[in-house]
Amino acid sequence: MIKVLDVPVEQDLSELSRELWARSIGHQIRHKGDYQEIWLADPAYFPELLQMIRDWQQGNLANTQVVVNRRSMLDRVGYGLRAWPLTIVLLLVSALVTAGIFLETSGAIFSTMTFVPVGMQNQQLIHGSLQQVLESGELWRFISPMFLHFGILHLAFNSLWVWELGRMIEEHQKSRGLLLVVVISGLAANFAQYMVGDVLFGGLSGVVYALLGYCWFWDKFARVPRFHVRKAVFIALMIWLVFCLVGGAGVLGLGNIANAAHIGGLIAGTLLAWLRIQLVGEGAPPGRIV
């Protein structure tokens, strides 16, 4: 998203926002201190938005006609693939793998994607070891569990936050920046969960907490905040993390939660943000850190 306008906090932006939504122009209005910021999801609408702002400031917004020359759905898909290719790939692979493990009956896909090989023998679960994975060269297992999801709600929850947070990083620090966070945090989350004794785990939630930690830490300690994750979002996800740690998810019947993966991902994302800030020299002056 790009910021296009700052206005005083007391100014009513509801009319402008309604017109933007009427034209299917994705945007956010964020409050920051004594100002409101208008952020635009698709930069291609920037010229149209500028004209709308001029009409709004002159009191003529109600007479503004909806632009007929709207881009086709194919154009929108093309823009998304160019702007957030890695985010989209992560979600597509997760959806395909999840569909595969529910549709095929042999369990081959599932066993191929787990951290160590698993199988059933005499109605008992058997599994391989970390040494076996290293000796066989199946090193993809160290990252592949993040694509495993054990239900539609599990996939939907993780996909929502990867879509929201992943796009922010990919927009501001390109696909290679997001790839670094995903790979490092995926490894950290999977190894953390395996080290606490689990072999059957999966999901992008460790990566989600890494993306959250990365964005939040960057905005707090970098010279230039970039991601502007809302405090309510950060607090809600941290409450969910603590809730799962104390066994709340089990009480709700949601099954076992990969708590170690969540913590491992959060730590990895936070450390990556700190390391990158140090390496590129973007640390904020002491007076700005709040």
C-alpha cells in the first residue's frame, strides 16, 4: 500500500471513503497522532484518487461520476502476480498441498511433507529420525511442514494473515526480502516444534508470527516505519499466542497447537528485523523509539 494523503484528525473522511469503496478502490484510513493517513492498496488508482480528492476538497465529490473504464479482472490478477508473486505462491502451494492430503488415500503426500518420515504399522504411528532425513538427503522436510494444514479453518486463518502481512513486506522490501523471512522463520519454527518432541505438525502459523514480529519490530526501531501494523492486530495475535500456550485451544476443541513453532517464528522474525536494521543502518534515533 502507498500513503497518498495526510489530513488533520478532526476532518471527516467518511464521504471520501464511501466513494472510494463505491468505486471498488481498496484503501485504509489510519490514525497517527494528530493526523489521518489515507493509504491506497493499488497504486494504479493514484491518478483517479487525486482527482477525487480535489473534488472532495471543493465539495463536488457527490457529483463525481464513476469511471467506466475499469480494468478487467484479468488485469487485476496480473497486477497481483507482479506485485506480490511470492505471497500468492505461498498461498497456492498451501492450498494445493492441503487439498492433496485430503483427496489422496495412500497418505503419500502427507508422509513426504512431514518433518521426518511417518507411517502406520500395526495400527501404530511410526516415524523416522532427524539423522535419517540428513542421511537420505530429504532436506526439503525442514521447510515443507509449513505447507501442511489439517483443515479448512486452519488453512483459512493462516492464509489470511500471510496475505495481509506478506504483501506488506513484499511491497516494501521486494520478494527476496519476504523470501528471507519465510525461509528462516520456517526453519526456526519447524525445528523448534520438532525439538519439543512433535513429529506431526504443520501450518504457516509459525511464519505468520515471524511476519508479525518482523513488521512490528521494524516499525518500532527503524528510522522509517514501513508496515504500520495496527496495534489491535498485534495485540489480538499475541493474546491468541498466550491463549494457546495455556491450553485454551484444547479447551475449545481445536486440537494440538504448535506453540513452539509460533514462538520460534516470532523470535526469528524479530531477530531478522533487528539484524537487517543493523546491517542497513536504518536504526531510529533514541528519541523516536516508543
